[in-house]
Amino acid sequence: MRVATEMVEGLWYKLRMFGIPIDGPTDILCDNQSVVTNSLVPESTLNKKHNAICYHRVREACAASTIRIAKEDTTTNLADIFTKPLPNPQRRFLLSRIVY
């Protein structure tokens, strides 16, 4: 999540340097509920120090309205086509959602 946040902020910087205005935060979709919770809720505690440092950066970007994090349900996650073996009906449904 930290890497995605840094990439979004780098893209924002490049676009502003080209003179392109940016309206509103960038949406980041994640399929892991615990990552979404830890990123959005400042009161959630993290046991590992390196995780706490990374999530501090993500939480800061959320508070600054640079990014907006949401959970993508597994039934509509298009990335699952490439990462998981899926049953035929679900695979066909996800493939039909891809715009050619």
C-alpha cells in the first residue's frame, strides 16, 4: 500500500508539473479488509514496527485527501482473473466486465 501511495503521489507531481489540474483524491482498491482497516482507522494498532512506519505514510496521504482507499469484493475483482484459478461462471463474468 505504501508503494502504491508513493506512485500516486509521484504521478500527481508529474501531472502538476505539466500543468494538468487534479480534482479530488485518487481511488485505490484493495481486496484485503485488514489492510483497508489499518489504512483508514488511525486507532488500529500494528504489531510490527516496519508495518507501522509504512501505514503511517498511507494514513497521512488519506488524511491529506491524496488517496481514498476502498475494498474491492472478490466477486467483482478483475485482477483475480490473472491471480487465481476461478470456476468457469465467475471467470466468464469477470471477462465480460473487461472493455476491449
